Amino acid sequence: MLYTITAFSDRGETLLDGTFDAPSDSEARQEGIRRLKEANLEHRGARVTRAGQLIHFERAYLPRLVPSKNTP
């Protein structure tokens, strides 16, 4: 089966966008995580999908863009 892997910067820029084959969703998840580690993107926002289904998702920790009222 064909899977898509995408990783994003904190600002939403695409850092990795590719496809790969895997025999199952669980093996695709492992392969996606391996590819993220290899590209040093394992703690960035990322996803692995198959035909629109989310197989793996890594949440991005975005910086606060708007200061709060309590910020000096």
C-alpha cells in the first residue's frame, strides 16, 4: 500500500513530503517514524496517511504568536 509522509516546521512550512510503500498500517507507522528520525524531524509536526486515513500524527508545539494580556 502507498503511504504519504509529511513534516512541518513550527511556522507551517513543509520540511518533508514523500511517499513510500508498506505492507500494513502498523509497519507504515514504524517506517514513517524511522524516516522522521533519520531526517532529524521526529519532534516536529508530522503525519503519515493512506488514502486520506491518518496512520500517525505528531503534534507540533507552536510558539505563542499573540502576547497575552498579562505579558509585560
